Amino acid sequence: MIMVAGATGNVGQPLVRMLAAAGEEVTAVSRRITDAPPGVVVRQGDLASLDFAGMSAVFLMVPGAFVPLDEVLGRAKTAGVRRVVALSSQGVVTGRHPAVLDDSVRRSGLEWTLLHPGAFASNALQWAESVRSSREVVAPFADVALPVVDPEDIAAVAAAALREDGHAGKSYVLTGPAPITPRGQAAAIGSAVGEPVRFVPQTREEARAIMLGFMPPEVVEVTLDVLGAPTPAEQQVSPDIERVLGRPPHPFAEWTSRFAGAFK
Ligand SMILES: NC(=O)c1ccc[n+]([C@@H]2O[C@H](COP(=O)([O-])OP(=O)(O)OC[C@H]3O[C@@H](n4cnc5c(N)ncnc54)[C@H](OP(=O)(O)O)[C@@H]3O)[C@@H](O)[C@H]2O)c1
């Protein structure tokens, strides 16, 4: 049985679907989960107190809030879990974020795989309301490009690492196939909804004021640094999705056509 934590999230939801479609037995966990594809075991629970009995592999994602990771992974090992695939961040590789999750996973004694995605395509959902109401995207750093990654591609790599041998001890940097700017994302959303979407530039200060409403201050500054002044490594396209999946990552336009309904 494979446990997917964060099962209602951008990555967890498609991961549960892919594992179930591949015929795996899956337990989908989050604090408020209520449904999942047929055959999937649904379990409400907090990451800090997961029960791993009967699980052979676990997909672990850790939200901003503190989770006692060494203890959680120790309980997984004691319960007989063999494999963990953990959703970390490219920011750990580039030194922007502390390696708290990575360090715990590496010393867990489990067969581990670490996923290091760059910025998610799904972050564009923050513009869904303004696109719906006024066909506008309001964002800073209009012309700074990042190779945003489709969470579905992250899920596909996670599914491979959970199901197949050959991924133990590997870390994968996960990006989209090409850098795209916020202005370019607004245009792609316009194409998906079939109407022009206007790009409205925002200053760093305006963006910070809004982000402070839903993110801790230190995360806000790092995020603004990545969005506004990415390093060459953060702008580079990684070959890892194609290496693992045998196909290139999805372009941003593919994500927008799948999520067009959110912007209409
Ligand atoms: N967004 C980006 O650009 C980006 C880039 C790199 C890395 N990341 C990393 O990706 C992760 C976020 O992944 P995502 O976008 O798939 O997540 P998400 O869409 O934000 O969903 C979070 C999931 O975790 C569950 N959850 C939250 N707190 C929980 C808790 N205490 N116990 C159990 N379940 C909990 C949520 O469901 P409930 O609320 O029902 O519990 C939900 O299923 C973060 O670790 C972030 O650092 C994000």
C-alpha cells in the first residue's frame, strides 16, 4: 500500500489518481480530505500523527508549519515502510531554503528520493479571480522568466519513484520545458479562456504587502528574490523530468488549457 500525504494538493491529487490508475493500492491522507478516486482509501489526519501500519512506500509533502520530521520518518521505518519520496524545493539546492526536510529524509534509513521542483505553474491560480472578474493579471517582475513546472509532471515523477526501482538515493530538479515570464503566462491564460488578458505591473512593495497576508515574512522575501532576480540555475531548464519519464515536461500552455475553467 502506498500512502500519499497532502493528497488534496496540487501534486498529491494527480499523484493519487495516477497511482490508482496504475493499479496500486493507495491511502490518500490530508486533514480535511473527503473523497478520492474509486478504490482509494481516504484517511483524515495530520502529518505529525500519521499511522504507517501496512504501508510500503510514502509520498511526503510538508507544509510550512513545523512537523517533527525525524520522529515521523522514524515511525514510518518502524512500521515497515521501505521507501519515501519527498517533495522538497529547488530552493534547497540553490541555497535559498534550509535543508530541514532533505536532511531528515537522508538520515531516515529509508530508501529515499528527493524532488526539488522550481516554481509551480499552479501558482497562477492566484490570478484566477482577477482574470474571471476583469480579465487582468496583476503581478510584479513582468519580464523575468522562470521555467515553471506543471504539478502533474511532479506527480508523474513521484509515481515513478514510488513504484519503480532505480530512484533510491536520487535527487531530481524538476522544471518546465522553457522559461516563461508573468506577462507570457497572462497571454497563455488569455489563449486558454479565449479572450485577451491584460497584464498590470505591480511593484515589489505592492506584491510584498499582499503576500504578507498569507505567507510568513521570511518566505515572502525569498519568493520575491526568486521571482525578481533568479540565479542562472533557477532559470535553467532541468533534464530530470525527461530522464525519468521519457517525455519532455508539459509547457505552461498545457497546464492553462487543463485549468482554463478556473479562469473563465
Ligand atoms: N508552489 C511552489 O511554487 C513550490 C515550489 C517548490 C516547492 N514547493 C513545495 O510544494 C509543497 C506544496 O505542495 P502542493 O502545492 O501540492 O500543496 P498544496 O496544494 O498547498 O496542498 C497542501 C496539501 O497538504 C495538506 N496538508 C496541509 N497541512 C497538513 C497537515 N498539517 N497535515 C496533513 N496534511 C496537511 C492539505 O490538505 P488539508 O488542508 O486537508 O490538510 C493539502 O492536501 C510545499 O512543501 C512547498 O514548499 C512549492
